Amino acid sequence: MKSRKRYAPKPGNKRRRTFSKKRRFPKIKPGADSSLKTVFASIGIPDKTPFKPDPFQLEALAVIQHSDCLVTAPTGAGKTWIAEQTIARIHQNRGKSWYASPLKALSNAKYGEFSKEFGAENVGILTGDRKENPDAPIIVGTTEILRNQLYDAMHHGISLPTDFVVLDEAHFLGDEDRGVVWEEIMIYLPSRIPLLMLSATIGNAAVIAKWLSSIRSRTCVVVKETKRPVPLYPIFLHPSGTLFPLTTRSTSKKSKLYKKVAAYVSHDRPPLLSPPHKLPPFGEILRVLRKYQLLPAIFFLKSRADCDHALDLCLENLALDQNIKSNRGYRIQELITQHPHMANHRQLWHLEDLAVGAHHSGQLPAWKLVLEALMTEGLLDAVFATSTVAAGVNFPARTIVFFNSDRFNGTEFIPLGPTEFHQMTGRAGRRGMDQIGFALTVPGKFMDISRMAKLMTSSPSDVESQIKINFSMVLNLLLSHTPEQIEALLQKSFANYVRVKTRKKRQIQILKKNRHEPLWKDFLQYLNFLQKTGYATTKGTLTHDGVWASQLRVDQPLMIAEGFRRGIFPETDPAMLAAMIAIFVYERESNGTIKNRFKPKMLLTTFRKLKKSLESFAVDMKKNGFNVRPLLLQPAATIYAWSTGQPWDHVRSIAEMEEGDLAMLILRTADNLRHVRSLQRVFPKASETAAAAIEIIMRPPVVFDYDA
């Protein structure tokens, strides 16, 4: 992880100062600027009125009956209603619909909603972890499952058995890791099937629509709504405890800092809430927010550790209303009844007595669902979360609190962009529960206050193509296409569309004649290696091995396929098979130290055999320019311990992971095993053993009853 640097002051700019000199840390006393009196007076619960569709919703309903439709509207504006109404129309006409979302948690939530709306017998779910009622007329699932079904349909020469597809969170097209899946769906989906895309954050929606219109032989219409259902008001917390408006409107309609905030920013040595490297006094901040009825709140912090440590700084937030505390305690017990492991959670006391919780990827899925339910039901004052929570859940708050104007992208800290900012502020203001929502900026070492003010009025970022070639894609396309046909498919990519459109006409003509464009060149590199290793013929068709290897739609299909081809995977021991498969889903760069008592002799023998056998193949892949992750013992030891019935805490000590990370390792191992299970015709014993392995690793606290 790269260290994060303090925002460097620009030449001649005296607004930002170093923190080396002695600073002032005033005692926080709740207060509010007089200009906020009218704003705070508008806080309250809106009157209940009969539902009336907005014009953009009606427009989208009309469009989707004859065209594809890309809807961009703020979070909570009612985009899902458009999908529901269209699904209802198609269902009444005995048609089928597919609703794809980026996350399993969102798919599970939507499955529950649709089951109530359309009847459980009419709705199925496909997420890898869950496969229920797969032949239902309405399917909810993850985008990867939908993409895989398109692969299968092309392979068998049939059309996807659905009449309507919804891609929720369509801006994931620009996601660095998973955007390729969205783009593949858009390219492969038969043009007869209407496509509805929903997003709150796409700056170049018109460009994407033109691209889709050019490749799908049907018009794609953009329906845009910019008005938030709950207005957003930006405020600023002075370290003294006084709240100010963050911005003020100028005659040019551009936001600029409120005069008292500007004075703070330009101060030579402005007071701070806390010393550098220490967390702010969250309990006192909650006291300020409570006085002005700004709770519940979501506090966005930079790391999991900060989210966890923040809870201990909220001791002043002891519940005073015993009725609310009693209701919360009852609801918590009700929620965790089906999850005994949760009853001993180290943060349960904070949840019950302080009404605060930490929500991040290091937590178990069941714990996060408990927090989301309590927050949605208004039983919590605050949730401390990392920025990733904005795209993954649906529990709005009255106030969103920012402490940093940057975010961690997995490698380094980068400035917060419009897309991430709009995702986060989309949580501010609960439709039907709030008349106004707030975005609170808190000063600190990593807060660029002027940048936050600009983000308040910035447009969403453009979405860029993230399509890239991988072995799973190449194998599956070769199942149903010749290399020449695949070249034509790759020319339909959004990346190629943008590339061509940005060239001059003369250059376009040259480009059309140039067969060696980037994607095609990458494809040939993968194809050449498949031919060299016997998975494809010199003519570009798959060999017998290539056909069954194509069913391994996982991150490292070729390494796993080669392991089976060389006969090094245990085909009769479920626990050992799970352990060996776990090696290929582990993404950490270094291996932890494993004590001898955690390394059974049989495990070591099997691991060393696998590593030695695949070593030459891995070297060959690297020489040909392909990335190969190291084969490490720790994930194998972790999953072997879990597979053989070791207690959860004991397994965690082997893994040296947070609970959420361990759960993710187990879930991803199970997902890889499902693909091994699909090889029953070629490796019947391994397929049967993979099925048994899934059963023994998918148990509490990793899995739970979603309906509990």
C-alpha cells in the first residue's frame, strides 16, 4: 500500500499549512450559524401522499416498449419502479424477465422484494451462492451469472430464454475489475431482447446510448432526471462545534465557499478537531448532530480499522430513551436468533447501548445485514463505514459525514471523484422519511474543503470501457465462434467505438483496415498460448481439453484446468480438494507464517505435489506475458482447517484475516468448486467430490437464512 501524502499547497496559496507547529483543539460546543435556521426548520417527515409517477418514469416506460433505455436519475428517485412496472407488463403477457445487479447482497434484497410483489412461485434467484426456482419467469441474479448464461446460449446455438433484461447499477460498465462483464452482456445480448439500464452516475450517457444503438440494431434512448427526491444541503462543521453552510450560491450559479468557511480555510493556523494521526471525537460530533436533528448519520472513514475504533469514541452516546433502547435490543435479538455466532460479536454492545455500528468488508455478511436492517428501521444513530458501502447497500440516512476528500482505490489514495461522491451523497435523505438531507464536511489532514465544495455541483464522471481479454472469455467465445467472428465481436466493444470516434476521418479509414487493434492483438496472444498448450487447434477451434476447460469460468481457469489435466487434484477427498482449489482464489501477495500444528502432513504433501507439478506451466505462462499469482500454503491450510470442522476462531488464527475476508475466501472457493462440479462428464469423481466439498464449507457463520 502506498503511503498517502498530504495535499500539497499550490505556489502562493497559503490556505493549507503543515501540522508540525502547535495547534489548537477547542472544546466542542454545539452551535449553528444563524443562516441555517431556515434550513433546519425544514427538517421533518414529509406528509404521506398517494404515489404519482414522475414524468421521467412514465417516459422510460413508454421508451422501453420499443427501444433500449438508459435511465440516469439520483439515488432514490424511483428507477427500480420503472423496472418493476415493465416486468409486471411482460409477466402479464406470459413473458420472462432477467434482473441483474452487481452484488449478491443487492440481488438477495431485490429477490425478496420481487417475491412479495409477484409471488414467490414466479421469482427465482441465481447468484452462485443461491440457486432457487431457476426456471421462474422472473429471475434475479448477478451480472456474472447472466453473462455465463449468454455464453451457454451462444454455445448451444439458442437465444437467451428471456424477453427483457435489466442491468442495475449500469455505471459498473466502468468498473476496473468487473466492467468487462457488463460490456460483454451488452455485446452478446440478442437485439430482440429489450435492455433497460439503471444508474445514478453516468456522465457520458448519450455516448453509451449511441454505441449501443450502433451494435444492437435497435435505438437506445437516454431518459435523464437530475432532481433529487430529497434535496441535499451541504454543511460544514467548525472544530468549535458550530455548523455553517459549506457553500453559497453566486450570481454565476456556481458554488463557492461560505464566507466563514472560506475564512477558516485561509487561516494560517486553523483549529483542528483532533491531533494528526488520531481520530476525531465522534461522540461529541454526534452530540452536535443530535442537537440539530441531523441523525441518523453515515460517517465515511478511510479504513476498516478506523470504523472499528470509532465505536469506542462514542461512549457519550449512551442511549437515554429506554423505550428506544428496549425496541432496539428486541429487534437485535430477533435478527440474530438465526445466527448464533452474532450473539458473541465484539461490537454487539456498541450496537445495543450506543446505537452505533461499523459496516465494512471485514465484517461477516450476516452482521452487515443486521446493521442495514437496524439503520433502515431507524434504530441506529450512526454507522461508520468505508466508501465502498455507498454502492453496496441501501440504507439511507439523514446526514452523510465526510472526513476525507480522497479514497483508497486498492493501491493508493486518490482524490474523490464525482462518481464516488454522488454514490456517497446518494445515501443522504430518506425518501418518505426526510424532507431534506445533509452532506457534512469535517476538516482534517486529508480534507480538501474547496474540492468538496466543487464536488457538490459537479456532474458525474464519464464511464470508460474496461473490457479486457482473459482466458475464460477466449475459451467461451471459441466454443461458438471462429477467430474471425470473434474479431467482429471485439470491434463492437465500447472501447473500439470510442477509439474510432476520436480519430479523424482519414485515420478512421486506416484503422478499419488495421486488423491488429489492441483487443484483437491481445486475443491472438491468448489464442496462441491455448494452441501451444493443446487447448485449441491451429485452426482456432477448441480441443477436447479446451471444451471442458471453458466451463471453468473463474479467475484462473487455465491453471486449474492444467491441474486436472495432470491429475494432481485429489478426486476423492472433499476437504483436500477444497483446500487445493482455495489456492487459486487467494489474492494476497505474501504468505503468512503458519505454525507447524496448522500444517497436517497430508496437506503439505498434496500442496508440494501440486506446486511442483504446475511450476513449469506457471513459468511458461509468465514467459508468454500472462500474470500468474503465487501458489501459497496459507489459503490451503485455512480452507482445510475449515473443511475438517475446526472452530471458526481457530480457522481465523490460521488465516490471519478479518471475519469478512475469511468468509469471502470460503465463498469464492465454493464458487470455484461449483465450476469444478460442472465437469461431471469428464471428471465424474472430481465433480462429485466438489459437490461434497461445497456442502462442508458452506455452513454458518459464512451462510445464513436470508429470510430470517
